Amino acid sequence: MNTYQKRRDELVSSLPKNSLVLIASADEIIRNNDAMFSFRQNSDLLYLSAFNEPESIALFDTDNKKFHLFCRDKDPLREQWDGKRLGYKGASNIGADEGHDIKEFDSKFLELIKNKERIYLQKDNIHLSTKIDALVDQAKKEFGRTNYSFPEEFFSISPILHEMRLFKDEDEISIMKKACSISAQAHIRAMKSVKPGMFEYELEAEYVHEFMKNGARDCAYTPIVGSGNNSCILHYNQNDRKMENGDLVLVDAGCEYQGYASDITRTFPVNGKFSPEQKLIYEIVLEAHKNCIEMLKPGISWMDVHRQSIETITEGLIEINLLSGSLEENIEKENYSKFYMHRVGHWLGLDVHDVGGYGSEGDWRLMEPGMVTTIEPGIYIKEGLEGVPEEFHKIGVRIEDDVLITDDGYEILSSEVPVDVESIEKLASSD
Ligand code: GLY
Ligand code: MN
Ligand code: MN
């Protein structure tokens, strides 16, 4: 049985009878006038089928376990302009039991909901839920005097489907390893090419080149290439500054490979040599990164990993006199948050900030085999930061790797790219 079929079976079998599940495709999005952004399929649909077209809905019937695909019909004229379509008559090619023209959705749906009790929809698809709501009302009116019953309750499929997506199967892990490997090579390429006078976007081009050349046509998110003070802006992506001698550059860039994200950050000196202050900060972040990764194993609370990052960073900042007072006091008063203001990581998968719950106070999620998380502590000292000597200004450091939780510990998926000061200086100072 193929992977998609296995996932569809698992999902449908976990739901009550008399239910329909609807998963909609992503929309095409206009970039300007009539030019579109490149199409990216909805991640839930990508998880359940290899179908990669807009204007479609996958519908699963839990009574007979049928997979209905509603999609566009073939259209020679549109295909001449926009490329091939599967066409609803070809639905069996992607494992659907029945294919229907998306234009027939309303009438077909009015038939399919007869005697159903529940409808499951994706959490954020307001457009589809409004439409389904109206169709159910219409069905009740049209068939009001018959013996059919109609769904009274709508549910979100997201918690169930996203819990499945949180645990990566073997196919996903091997794709994610490849994504990380491509991104790691891109970071190495960038470190080798960086030099003062280059623009941030020139460095970005090194990443995009390496991604594409290796079959990863898209970035998993817009690359962050922040040099100098820009290294302190967490999601900076203008990437248009000329890098200067003495700057650090923080690059958070990862490719998307076969739908799966990688998410790697490295911070390196533009001229190939960390200044003493840059090195001090880098070593604290590296220590936090190492401590957090080393504690990863099944049963560890996600929040304990975050607390570890806070503790190591706070301790380091006290040691170099950027914070004063005791460790406990600085943690209690959250004084570290002036330097470290984000969480230590997030789930990674089809989405870069992947789905799956983290728990909440008193009930934080525990790590389990098959989860993939990023570990990405950082320290950001922007220009003019109060109470910090000037020689530490404009230093932003984040170190981010992608880590799989295994049966007895962890595996770093992005370990091909060096992280220690010496190896980074060696790469960044090479011609
Ligand atoms: N690349 C975005 C993040 O690290 O969360
Ligand atoms: Mn991340
Ligand atoms: Mn990142």
C-alpha cells in the first residue's frame, strides 16, 4: 500500500461512521495584475495525496471509505497557457475512488451528505465552511419532507490530522534528511563565498542557486540574510545591505524539498574572523544550542528544553557582565528577554512552523520518537541597546539545526554544516 493510501486509511478509520471529511486545495494567489505567485499546495492535502492542483477538494466518506476528488476538468486551451491538468477522469491516477468536475461540487455534495451526521473541515478554511454551511441548509430545505437526515454538527479535522502530521514516517524522514543536506551544502557554499563589499542579496543568491541545482525549487520561507545591525531583526528579509568588514551575517535559510521544509541558521563573520565580542556571544549561543540538543530524547518536556536555553544564555550573559545579579533573579525577572526574545524551536515538516500542539502551562508536550523540532537559541544586541557597551552592539547570533527525536535520543538532520568557531572561520576566510 502506498504511503498516501496508508495515511488516508489511518485518518478515515479513526473517525466515526456517517462522516464526511473535506480537505481543500490552496488557492492561486495573484502577485501583480495577472501574474501569479508560484503555486504551493495546501500541506494537509499534500500529506494525503500527490495531487498538486488548485481549485480542488478531496472528500472522504467514512461509511464506504471512498476518496472523492473534485478537481478541474481538462481544458486544452488553458493547458496550452498554464500547463497540464490531471482532469477529474484521471482521478484514479492519484488513488481517488471517484473523480468529479469541481463545477459539480454543489449538486454532488447535496447527494453525499444524505444521512451523514458529521462534517469535518480544516480549521482555517472560512470560505469552505461558509459554503458548506449554506449547502447543508439548502439540503435540509430541498429534502425537508423526505426521510433523509443531514449533518447537524461541524468539526475541525485539524487536531486529528495535525497530530498525525507531527509524527514523521520513514518516507518523510528520508525526504527531510535530503532537504537538510541540500540546505547544509548551501550554507557551506555561502560561507565560502562571503566577503566584505558583497550585498546581502548576493549571499542569498548562493543559497537559491544551491537549492535549485539540487532539485529544491523553492525556499521553505523567505531567506533571512541580516548583516551588521540587521542580524538583530528576527525575521529580516529585505536583504539589500552592503556587508562591511567586521560585520557578522546571520543567515536563516532552508530549502523546501518535495514539499518538506528545512530550517537552518548559521551566523558567520563577513571577513572570516570573529571579533572578540562576536566570539563571546557566539560561544554562549553555541553552548545553549549544544545543551538543548543533548537533552533531547523521548519523555523530555518541550518546555524544559526552552528553559535550558534560557538558563545557559542567562548564565553566559552574567559571566560576560551584560547582566548583573544572580541567575535565579535574572530568570525570575525575565531580564534575558532583552537579548533572547523567542522560543527555542518549533515543529518542522510540510510547514516550516509545522502543525502539532506544544501543550500549555502544567501540561507541556513531551518529546516522542518521530517528531522533528528545530533548536534555535539566539542572542540579539541591536545598535543602542541600553546598558550594553558599544563594542557588543550590532551583534545578532542565532544557531539553528533540525533534529529528529529517535527511540533513545536524537539525530541532527542538518549536521553537515559546521557550527564551531574554528570550522566556520576556516570556511568564511577561504577564497
Ligand atoms: N526560519 C524561521 C524560523 O526559524 O522560525
Ligand atoms: Mn526555525
Ligand atoms: Mn529559521
